[in-house]
Amino acid sequence: MKFNSISINSKTRLILIVILFALCTPGFSGIQRKEIKAIRTSQAPVIDANLNDRVWDEAEIATEFIQQEPYNGKTSTQKTEVRVLYDDNAIYFGVRLYDTAPDSIIANISKRDEDPSADFFGFFIDPFNDGINSFAFFVTAAGAQFDARQSGPDDDDLDVSWNAVWESNFLIDDEGWVIEMKIPFSALRFPPENANDWGINFIRMVQRNREQSSWCYIDNKLQGINNQLGIMSGITGVKPPMRLSVTPYAAGYINKYSENNKPGYSLKGGVDLKYGISESYTLDMMLIPDFGQVQSDDEVLNLTPFETFYDEQRSFFNEGGDLFSRAEIFYSRRIGAAPLFSEDAENSLTNSEKIKSIPSETQIVNATKITGKSRNGLSLGFLNAMTSQCYATVTDTLLGSEHQQKIQPFTNYNVSVFEKSLKNNSFISLINTNMLMNDREFGADVLGSEIKLYNKENSYGIFAKGAISHNWNNGIAKNGGYYDIDLAKTKGKFQLEATQKFFSQNYDPNLLGYNYLNNIFKNRVQLEYKITDPFWRILWWKNAFATKLLHYTDPFQFSQLEVSASSHLTFRNHLTLGLQGLVSPKSFDFFEPRTMGRYFQRPSFGYMDVMISSDYSKKFALDIQPAFAFAKNVNFSMFEFEISPRYRPSDHILLVIETNTSLEKNDRGFVSKSENKDTIFFSRRNINTLENTFRFSYAFNNKASLSFRLRHYISKLDHIEFSTLMDNGKLSVSPDFSSADLTFSAFNIDMIYTWNFAPGSEISLVWKNAIENDEDFLLSGYMNNFKQTLESPQLNSISIKLLYYLDYHSLKKKQTDS
């Protein structure tokens, strides 16, 4: 079973495109849906949270909310009334949230898009009414806005990086609280038909009771949110407006390296542009982007054969990420990453030369993105980014001269996605990624597809994805592929999922993607039993049992069997408990030796962890998670303990401390290879890791906030005994080999002040401190290691950045009014 002969050609592309567009048109699953009519108004209400504008008297009222949690299907304990109006410019929502105990409304202040642990109200709205994609707009009882895009049934499908410019206001009074919202049509994408039903559902959270209710009933036994929306009718005669906005920015940086006497100064400027190409598709462009203020990565000591995966922190690449994530072949962190050919500079050095500096990342020149969805359910995604040439500075110590060594040429990155909505909230997609260098025969092309098919009741599904990769380097091509097929029962107390995955030996999407496994054949079956109706002292209870079987594919050989079980439940006092464990008999690890065809024979082992989490709506909350692992016949043990207290002394302040410590005794792992690569050395070792993170946030109001994050990570590797890996996968003690112990530490501070002084506009002031240190020895005592870390070379950076949002309609209105 091999994919190594697969190549991407025009015939393959044509067949996949024909399949994509030959399938049926979109539709909605057969569920009972409430309906509300939006009423056209000739005079827009004032967004002041008073609901005293007479136009609200003409609106229909959506009420009779139904609990999603804790008592799924029962009537909400608090009354809610929602009114909807619209004109040629926007949709308006007037909401009265009655509360029998107004003084108990939880109104913690938070910044935009942050989990507030507060009362909130909002809605999901689907202008295309296809049950797949929607926009989310929420407001807390302290006035903080939250907006996102929802593209699937899981929480992971919620794209909180998506931001729109819209208005809201709130007021707490003797009857509860009130919200008014104005959502401009320019913030949405919708079809131009005169009589088009939109999907919508209103959501309310009463935080003190953890009661979440919705206008249209959400069945917890049915997977998904978008497929359970109600209907908003009545929007007619609205033309999709011209959507054009620009956001210029200016930023100043002061960088001080501890090894340099003088700080460095820099000024940057650029612009972000959004333009609605049509009613359905939007163009996003970044010219000379700046990401110097994003949160620092959490560096770790990586002893695995796989590279460390870091989350994307840059909002431009996060927004719309649901579409670009199809088939799992795109990893946006590749764009602007470290230069690929730094070794070229090192390998070309003469005896008198040394490297003075190597850039840590390539410079993005510009990035362009087109996303959207047409009236017939066709979603398009196009992303193109360019990075400039990158050079290392080389110094000649004899001549005193310097020259530049190219370590990555001008590079172009491209991602294209086509997706078609189908009946019953299903879809099929086609995605291609391409990385191409200007003057070097080096690049990659990957073509993938993903399909989700549900039956009419959304109770059963078939999910499939796969890709074929084509890489080239100096005339040498490498081709490979993978597939992933899931069959699932997705409704009811009992849910079942069966998965099969295959990765060929030469599958490699990693020049513009991330994949850490290849040459693997994986089968997995999971049975899940959920109780979502409260009983006794329990609100909900979820149990799962799974088995996983891995085979190495070339040569085809057993690799690992794993059996796992888990149980999670939440009590009526909102205390959550979790327990999970797994056992794995003797297995064969083909990745740890870092050599094709070789394997390491791992012993049988067991693992178990416990999770305890208290109610986050209280002033004080606590998370605790101990974990254990063991393999008796080789005397291996692992103990890990996580504890995270959080304290909210007022509506404005949140303090969180996270401590994670782990100790692995008698672990076995790869160390190095001999010079001729035919001998592989392992060590028996102890690994001790401690990570402390302190977070403080102060929200002055819902437009200005200060956040502080400090992280100290230290990991110590202590070699006990060295061995060579034999052909049968076992280890033989090698007293003639040795390797130094290792201590790695990282220290970061990110302090950010943000002020949203106007819609879509902000000023941010950031201080960042970064230290990274590794030593080939062990130092006893945490305080000694901490002191050594602080005395290591470090970078301090202070920056200020101004973004100003300019919208075509706002400017036009001001010009008309004047």
C-alpha cells in the first residue's frame, strides 16, 4: 500500500473540480424552526439602551426562550424579549433581559473577545441559511463586545479572530438589563435576493446559575449550532453595500539587547485594506505588515523527533482560518518563519570568517486574502503572501570586512480553497497550497480535499479528508499522500465514531503545512455515552471508551495498540471532575531512532490523570490536574501536577497563576548518531520540568484594558546511562559513549495596554522582555536557576502602535451631513 508514485497533474485537478461542482445544492436539516420577522423602519433607533424609540413598538417580539443548560429543553427561568428592525444600512436589535434579582447580575468587565465569566446576550446569524456558517455577535452585562465566525459544530470551529465594526450599548436597571445593537450590513456577507430567509438564534447566559438558554431550541443530543438556527424573514429591498475600509498604522520600537550598549530604534508604517469585491467576497490586503506586538511563543525543551507546534497569534492569518484549515495542509506559521537555508552561511565560512548575525524570521512584504460565500453556497478562499530575500551577515576577522550571505530568496506562498455547501449542513471542499522560491529550484505543491456528509436528521455523518503532496529540490521530486475517513453516529446519548488514517512514507506538506506523522496506518474506534439531562446532584456526564491501533506501513509492521477510557461530569454547584487513563502493551516506535527502517521497542505502560475545576463565576476558582505514568519492567515513572488558582477581587481585575511541574524517571530516548550514521545512541535519563505563568488583567472599562503575562520555564535533562540501539529495537549499554547534561530555560514578559478610542481604531503600548538560555550542565535549586536565567542575555522591547479605521460609508455620511 503506497502513495509514493502519486503526482499532481491537470487531469487530477479537473476530476476533483468536476466532483466538487456536480454535487447537489445546499439545504437545511429537517428540524422545527421558530420564525421572527424583521420590520423595516424609516427612522433608525438611537443605540442608547433605553428602548424608548417609538419604532420599537412596531417590531415583532421573540420570546419564550428554552434552556440549553442546565435543563436542556425546559423553559428559561428568566424572561427575554428580542425585537428586530432594519433599514437600508443596518439591522437593529432591541433586547429586554428581565431578571428577578437585578442585583445578582454578574457584570465582570473584560476586553473585547475575552471570556468574561459574566452574563451575556447575543446571536448567531446565517444570511445564507445553509446551516453551516454563521456570524456571532455578543454583548456582556458590562458592555464588552464579542464577535466571531462559526463554521462547524465544535467549539474549535469558532473563529474569534474575526472582527467587525458594529455598535452596542447596555443598561442595568430595576427590571434586569437592556441591550441595543446595530449591525451594519457592511459587516455581513449576504445574498441580494429581495425575499431571503436568514438563519438566526438568540442566546442568553445567566451566569450565576450557569443557565444558557436560546430562542430556538438547541438539542444537546444533536451535534452542532448552525444546523439548529431559527428563521429571520422580512429583509427585502436591501442592496449589499459597498464594503471598503482602510486601516493605516504607525508603530515605533525601542529594542535594547543586554549585550549592546545602545538601544535600537525603528519606525514602521503600513496599511490594511478591506474591499467587498461583490456582495459575497471580500478582499483583505496587508502592505508592510507588523507583528511585533503579538504574544511571545511559549518556548519549550523539545526532545521529541517532531518540531514544536506553535499557535498562530497573528490576526490576519487567524481570520477566516476555518476555510483555510480544510484537509489540514496549511500551517500559517510557515509564512514569515525562520530562514530555511541558514546552514548555507555556516557551510560556506572560511577559516577567518564567522557569522555576525542571522535573522530569526523572514520579512513579510505583503499578504492578500480573498474570502466569501456566494448565494449558491460556493465559498472561496485565496491567500497569497510574499517574503523578501533574507541575508546573514558574515564577518572576516582578518580583513575586518563584512558581506551578506543569502539564506532564503524571495519566496511566494499561496493557498486556494473552493467549498460547496450541500444538503443537510454538509459540504465538500478542494484546497491547494503552493510554496515557490524565486531563484532556487525548491518548492512544494499540495492538493487536498475534505468532505462532510450528514443525513437529514444530522444523526449520522461521513467525514473524509485527504491530500497528495509534490515536493522538489534541485531536480529531485518526492510525491506522497494521506487519507482520513470517519464514520460517526452524531446524535443521541450513545455516539460512535470509527476512524481510519493512512500516511504514505513520502507524504510531506511541511513547507506550507504541519504534519508530524507519515508512513503510518491508524485505526481508531470511540464509543461515547452522554447524559445531558440533570439528575441527582449532576448536571451532565460524559463517558468515552476508545481503542487505537497503529501500523508502520513500509514495511507493514505493528507499531502500537492503545486502549483508553475517560469520564467527565459537572455537579449542580458547577464543580467539574474528570478522569481518564490508557494502557498500551509493548510497542514499536519507528520515529524516536530518527532513522528510516529502525525502531525502538517500548515497554508496556499505563497513564492516568485526574482533573478538578471549580466554578469560574465565583471570585475564587481553582483548577487541579495530577497525572501519573508508569512502566514497571523498566522502572519508568512520570508524575505531573498542574495547579491554577484564579482570583477576581472586583469586576475589573483578574489574577491567574498557573504552575505545572513534571518529573520523568528512567525515561529512554534518542541522543545522537555516530559520524557515519550507522550507530544510534540512546540514554536513560531523568527529566525535571517546572513552568510558572502569572497573568494579571485590569479592565478600566470595555474599551481600555491592561494585561500582564509573565512566564518562566525551566527543564533539566540528567543523563544516567548511555546505550546503543540494536537491530531488534532493544538497547545495549555503551559505557564508551557520553553526552553532556542539559538545562534549558525561557523567561518572557508581555505587558499590553490597549485603548479602543473609536470603532475599529486603537492605540496599544507594549513592553516585552525575552530571555532564552541553555547550558550543558545542571544547576541545583529553583532560585539558582531563576537567578541564572535573569543574568542571561535578554531583549527588552517597548513599542507603541496606532491603528485608525476609516470606513467608506462613515466618510460618505460625514461628507453628506456637512
